[in-house]
Amino acid sequence: MLNNAVNRLILVDTINTLGTAITWTGLPIFALNLTGSFLYAGSLYLTETIAGIISTIVSGHFIDKVSSKKMIFTSFFLNCFVMITLFSLLSFKHFIIFLFPLMILSQSLGHFANLCLEVWFRDLTIKDPNIGLARAISKKNTFTTTCKTVGFTIGPLIFGILSSYAILIDSASFLVCAFLIMRFDEKIQIEHSHDTAWFSLAYLKRTLKDKILRIYFFSHLLGGMIGPVMTSLSVYILEGHFKVADFEISIFWLVGGVFVILSNMILSRSSLLFASKVFLYFLTVFLVCGGIVMMGASLNWIFFIVGFAIMTMGNPVINNLLSAETFKAIPQYEKGKVMGVMEASADLGTLSFMIISWGLIETFGIFITCMIIAVMAILRITLFYSSFKIKSDIPIENITKNL
């Protein structure tokens, strides 16, 4: 029964991811064609980070207290209405006034639903002894990353063909997801807390006070500063330094997506996550840091993309293990609130270091910037795997058995 529910949540997440990926690559280009403003079009991407920070903090309170089914259904249904409203307003002369606030609202609802769905998925998975949490996360990520890769690739094309009607695809995906969630059994729920407190600094302090959760908090923070920033810088380096055309940029996105999918498939279908933590540590360092160093030292765009592929192969190893171990360490009645803190820390890391990284690359160049990020990656990997040493009072066999 739980296994069926887990698979249906993966289906919901997959459909939602595809619709959102199409919109979030095609809509800014569509806005650029309508307004001619690069600043306005680019700012649409920024709204996702801003909305993510706000909504993940707020949504944690509801996740720990309210029915997951009702919350996710409401979020998807409202998001469907928001996208239909956006489509309706596009025919007005001054529609651009409504575009930004509506997209912030849509992304806030999206992050709200995504965090709730993620906590519900992990809560169901960890209760089933036949499903390993880290491998289940890898399985789900295989499907969602595939949809992201497809959506990012066809998004601009769909908006080019269908124009504003492409927005209805995202609206339809929200409606389908709402219908699928509505059919869930009410008995399959997260255990809720009777605590009425909203998010406050107390939850952040509580997270930082716990030695293990503190490690996971800074691992999330550093993760936000490394992966998304390195991806953003890569596009700038390819276009500004290597002077590549759109075709090579498409290859870059395709290769990155394919290798993330491949890595998640291997993790979900093999016993790699059962290997010793020492082996996984050196494997992660070799792939992630080795890939970043290769990118920084590359003399042409081909080797740069190969380095990016190597890095993306290693990211799921640490990210999926970190996600699983973090969820296990959080007290049952605080899953939503603390997960909100973790996710917000990653978004804050991305937002803050994105600005710094542009200054680094302008001041010190590509190689030094990549070396700094590689050192940060080593710090993050070492910090995370040190948590297993701290938990040494629990036999390693008992830790890996639950993966």
C-alpha cells in the first residue's frame, strides 16, 4: 500500500516538474520578445529563488499541522487558476504589470506544494522497510531530472510555436496533479504536531544547536553555493570565454541533464549506496571536485563540458545521501519546519554567492574562481561525511542498512 502511494507521489512530482520546466525556460524568452527588456526577462528567473526562500519557511508550519493531501491539492488547484489568470491578462495592453507578481505567486505555491510533497514522500518511504530512503530519492530524481531536461529543451520551442497558449500546458499539469492528489487515501498522512508555533528563530537555533543537524544545515548552505552557481557561471564562461554558439549551449544542457539522470539511475538500481563511507567520500571528491578543476583548467569548450558532466555525475551521490540522512535526523513532529530551514538555507546560499561569484570571475579569472569553488566542494563533502564519524556510537551497518 505504501509502495503504491510512493509511486503515485513520484508520478505527481514528474508531471508537475515537466509543466514547470517548460514554463520556466520558455516564459522569460516569451517575455523578452514581447517587452524587449533583458532585465525584466531575466528577473523572472530570480523570482523562483525569492519565492522559494519565502514559501519554504512559511510552508513548514502547515506541513507539520495540516493534511498533506489538502495542502498539495489546494496549492496545485490555486496554481492552475493563477496560470489561467495570467493567460487571460496577456491580451491586455499593460499585462506586463501583472506578469511579475503572478509569477511570484505561482512559484510560491509551487514551492509550497513541492516541499510538502517531498516531506510526504520521504515520510512514507522511511516507514516502509522494503524501500531504502536514499535509493528512493534517487529513483524519484531520475524521473524528475528527465522531465527537467526535456522541459528545458522544448520549453523555448513550445513557446515559439504556441505563443501564450503554452502557458495552458503548465495550467493543465497543475490540474492533473490536483486530480491525482485528490484520489489519495486520507489515512496515508504525516504524523502531525500539536505545536501551534509558527516559524521563528527558535527553529533555526534548534537546528544549529544539534551537532548533526548543524552539519546538515551547512552542507545544504554550501550545496546552494556550489551546484546552481557553477551551472550559472558555466553558461557565462561558454558564451563569454569560449565564444560558443547556441548549439554548443544546448549540448551543455543536454549533457548535464543526461549525466544527472544516469547517476540517479545507477544509485537507485545498484548497491553503491551500501558501500563504505570512506569509498563514497573519495568517489564524491573525485567526481565533484575533479570535474570542477577540469572545468577551470579547460582550454576548449569540449573539455569544459566533459568536466561539467563529471561534476554532475558526482552531485547526486552526496545530495541524495544528504537528503536521506537529514530527514532521518529531524524529529518526527518538526519535519516540515526544519526541512523548510534546510531548503531556505540552500536558496540563500545560491542567492548570496551568485553575486560574489561574478565578482570573483571578473577579478581573478575562470581558473582561480573554479579552484575556490572546488575547495568549497571539498569542505562540504568532508563536512557531510564527518557526520557518520560523529554518529560512530551507532554501528555503520545500522546506518547503511537504512539507506
